[in-house]
Amino acid sequence: MADGLTRDDVFAACQALAAEGVPVDKITGHAAWSRLGRGSKSTVQKHWKEWRALQDSSSPLTRNAAVNAIQETIDRLVSQAVADERHRAEVAIAQLEDEVRHLSRGLASALADAERLAVQLDEATAVTSTETERRKRAEAERDWLQRQLAECEEDLADALAGKRNREREMAKAAGKLAIQLTRSKG
């Protein structure tokens, strides 16, 4: 009986068939096996023969006994269904717990990555800030140098203009001097 089929299971199946109106002499071991939907045919046949012998031995099954047998079968089936559902629920819970652990590890890893990236961002921001300050100082220095260069260019232009003016004045003075020399020699 490795399949868990009991004598009471077979008796209950035979009684259920009788309760459905199947005459006792028409209830067969195969019919009981079909009703059960499980079990070894030889086991069902053995218990069916016992049931049939009890039916034939002029000890008729009372309605009360049939109701009790059916109730016991229902109770057993309900208990089995509850146990099956409990097992399925436990398996589902275990799977969900595994998934939660996996997701927790993933979340912890993601948080660690986020913290590492935040540190890198802070470092990059500090470098960018330093570089921005350095660039501002360089631009300020460049602007100052450009102003100095512009002033030097103005001073140079003024100096060149002054030189040209002096050269013109010297040319005029040399011309006057030459005229005076020529007059004084002559």
C-alpha cells in the first residue's frame, strides 16, 4: 500500500457508488478503482472483494454506517487537501523568502554602488571646482595681461607718434639750419 490507499477508501468508494443508486451486485472492483481515480488495481480489488463479501453475508450496510463512512472519507480528503495546501504555501513562502534575500543582496549591492558613485561625484565636483577656480584666475590674469598689452601698445603708438613728430621737427630744424648755413656762407 505504498500509494496510501486504505481499506476504508475502497469501502467508501463502493458505498458512494451504492448511494448513487448502483446496485450492489453491479459494483465491481474496477468501478471502485475508477471512482477513486488512484491506487493499485490489485489493492482495490482485494478490498473490494472484502466489501462484497460483507455485502453478500447478509449484514446489510446501514444508512448510518454509510453516512459515517462518507463523512470519514470527506474528513480525510479535507485533511489531505489542507495538508497539501499548507505544503504548497510553505514552498511558496520559502521561494518568496529566497527571492527577498536575493533582492536584498541586490539592493545592498546597488546601495554600495550608489555610495561609491556619490563619493566619486564629490571628488569630481571638488576637482571641477578647483579647475574652475584655476580657470577663473587664468582668465583674470589673461585679461590683466591683455590690458597691460593694450596699454603698452598705446604707449608704443604714442612713442612712435612722438618719434615721428620729433623727426619732422628735426627735419624742419635741419632744413632751417641748412638754410641758415647756406645764407651765412653766402
